Amino acid sequence: MAKSDKIRKKLGLGPERKPLFGHNRSHALNATQKISKPNFQNRWVEIDGERVKVRLTVREMRTLDKKGIFIK
């Protein structure tokens, strides 16, 4: 298990989000590739008195804020 996975587990988060894949469909039903990437941000989080840099999505930051975990 990687260090980032352990940190995410301590924060109560699951594995990192992956990009979503699909197609753009035109009126003529032409299919072109579409990728939706997660909005990752690098933030400092304090865990057990230690500051750790973590890669979080904005949605995860909002969840941690709601739980009362301090994010810089």
C-alpha cells in the first residue's frame, strides 16, 4: 500500500478518482472521444500532529471541511 493510500485511509477517503470516459454524440450520431478529468488540488493536511501534502479533489476537500479536518 502506497503512502498516499494510507493517508487517504486515515482521512476516511477512498482511492483517488479516475477520469471518466465517454462519447460526444452529434445530431448525426457521430461519436468522438470525451474525457472528464477530476479537479485535483495539492493541499497540506494535518494528521496526528504531522503536516502532510495530499492530492485531493475539490469535492473531497469540501467533505473534509464538513468533517472538521483542517486543510491549508
